[in-house]
Amino acid sequence: MDFDQLTLSQAAADLRTGTVTSTALTTEALARAKTNADLNAFVTLDEAGALDAAAAFDAKGDRAQPLGGVPVVIKDNIEVAGLPCSAGTPALKRYVPKVDAPVVARLRAAGAIIIGKTSMHELAFGISGYNTAFKTGAEFGVRNAYDRALIAGGSSSGTGAAIGARIVAGGLGTDTGGSVRVPAALNGCASLRPTIGRYPQQGIAPISHTRDTAGPMAATMADVALLDRVIAGGDALAAADLKQVRIGIVKTMLTNLDADTEAAFRAAIAQMKVHGIGIVEVEMPQLAELNGRVGFPVALYEAYDDMVSYLKHTGTGLTIEALAKDIASPDVKGTYDGLVIPRKLPGPGGTLVDAKPIYDAAIKTARPVLQALYSDTFSGNRLDAIAFPTTPRVAIASNPDSSSLENFGLFIQNTDPGSNAGIPGIQIPIAFGASSRLPIGIELDGPAGSDRRLLAIGMALDDVFGRLPPPR
């Protein structure tokens, strides 16, 4: 078996026919995790638990289960019974939940073997994955599967790196403003940010109930669709007929691109046209301005109450102030101490202003207008989706500077608006950069509730773009 080419779908099929055992797959995944310790991809590796579960499946497991015996990983802000759930922060290092989060319970019920919890940007507040609270390699920060000197993206950094490095073929992350799509793009894997509310959100350390969602990440779009079916239900999907697909391009989402990303995106659009997809240019006036009125005001205001509620749920007795005191990463510490705890937002001339009125305006006025802009764009232009480069740049150097506010804003430039509107988006790997030789991704955002349609389109695009070769 060529583990570098293995997908969740192929692994499940081989396990059903008895071509391979769960113990063999799980042993190989654990060995690869240890060999790649310098990725800093894992906070916890559950070798004994995973091998016991694999042996139990081999002995008397249900071969009909959609993920029967297949090894997967879970981001460390999603609760897995019996394993620490740190959310990437020191204060929660010893919190061990007694039950699985519902999204995890559904994977387990489908037969998945959880090999460990993946590292992340601290408290999910960032795009770099440069977290100074945990490390298994020589340097801090989750490292890119294709170049250890570079960021893996965030905040679902470890899941993206583990899939890109061919440790496993799939797992779960979470996404508030780009956190399953950014690391998937930078590590050459596929992902879905589902429509808000599609997946249960209980048992997950939060930022914002308006914006947060768990999201599947995997080797291919077909694998992402398999994970989605396990979590959300529904029949198996067939790939879409690309000749029946119509996609919009928004010119304002093509700014700040590096040369590799621009060239790869234009080549991808040309390939899509060749395969019969209708491509149209569309306008989305005030998209960036509306998004700015929603994004940070909602996330930073809701982060306080949502975390207070979550800490009560943990039964640890931790207060939000105690949590904040122990934050290790300077960027996250600054955000918590300067904005989340005092409930402030940046104002004009370097001032701080009360967050509540700005939050209320975001929820009551700006977000509905943003949602209407998307809805009108999709319906008025008869679009299945809009397409754009998932990140404007390829992966950058991994160091404290990678967590700057400027880099944060740059890397969520295109992923954040759809997040704030609550609509679904898929990330698909399309190419290596011509000069950087680093993964580049394209995102398709669709109307609210169109998750399965997007996944079907993504499955068809798997055949157009193919899977990126593994890291050397």
C-alpha cells in the first residue's frame, strides 16, 4: 500500500474488503507522527488508545461502517473523551473531558480511530500556528508539511500539517474566519467550512457562537464529503456535472496576491472553463467595508461570554482572567488582555472604545446586510459559487513576526467575509507555486445551505486538478 497516496475513502474500502487491517494503518500513522515530530503537529498522541481501538475493530468491528478502522486526528479545542483538551493554551493543559464532542462522537460511531489531538494557534486566535505553549520539535510553532521553515497556517494548524505530511488522510479542525481553509491551502489539502449550524458546536472551546464551526479537513474533496456525510447525514454524493456549474469572480478578492498565487489562480480558472464551467465576473460593492463592520466586533465581543460559558462547562473552576494570565503567545495575550477581557475594540487614533454598541450594530444591521449582499449576488447572477484564492500568499516564514496583525488580516482577507455571512466554503488544492514550489488553493463559497452542492462540485474538481504530490 502506498501510504503517501492513501485517502480516507480508499482506506475505508480496503478495510471493508480485508485488504488491510486497522492495526496496520494505525501503526503506520503513529510511526509517521513520531518521524515527523519536528512538525509540532500533535499536542497528544494516543498510541495505546488508538492501537487498542484498531485491534478491537480488527477483531469484531463492523466492516460496513463508513470510517470503520480508519485513523483520523482531532484539533485540540474539540473534546475527545479521555484525552486532554487544551485549546492550545497552558491553563487548559490538564483538562480531560469525560465525553466526546458530538462531532467526535459521530466520527467514532462511524468507526474512526482517533490517533491524537493536533496542535493549533493558541485559543484559535490566529492564522500562523506559531504557538509558544507547546512544541515537540526544536522550534516553536506548527510547521508546514512542505517546508519546516514556514507556517502551517491556522488556527487548525496541526490537522492541516498532519494531512499534508501524509500522517493521516483526514481529521477535524474548527473555523471562525478561515481556520480550516487557510491551513488546508498552505499544506495542500481539502476542507469545508460548513454553513453555520450544520454541525453541532457543543464540546468545542469557542471564540464566537455567531462565527464558529467545526470543519472537516482531508486529502481530497471526496474525503471531505465522506466526513461531512458522517457528521451531518445524507446519502453518498456523486460528483457534479461541471457543464452545469456557474461560478462568479469578484475582482476585489484578487488583491494583494503574490505572483505564484495569481498565476496559479488564473490557470485554475482557465482549466475550469475548459471543463465547461461558466465563469462570470461579478461585483460585490462594499464587501470589505461590510465585513470590517462585522468580523472583529463580533469575534472579540462574543469571545468573553462564550469562553466564560465554556469554562463553566469544563468544571475546571478556571476563570477567564486565570485563563488569560497564562496565555503563552504574545499576539493572543495582547488580544485577550487589551480587547477581550476589558470588552473593548480599537477606536480612532489608537484609542479603545466600548465594544457593546459596535457589536450590537454588527449583529442587528451590518451582518444582515452582508448576508443579503451574498444572497443577492448568488441569485442575481445565477451562481453556484464565487471563486477566489484561499490565501493571497503562499506560506511565510514561521517566527513570532508571522503572527502580526498585518499577516492575520492578509491571510483571512478572502476567507473572512463568507465566515461572517455564515455561508459554506470549500478549499481545493490546485498547484504548487511556479517559483516557491509551495501549495496554493482555491476556495469556492456558495449560498447558505448549499454545502452538498459545493462538495459535489469540489469532487468533480478533484479530477480536474488532481492531488498534489507528497512532500519530499
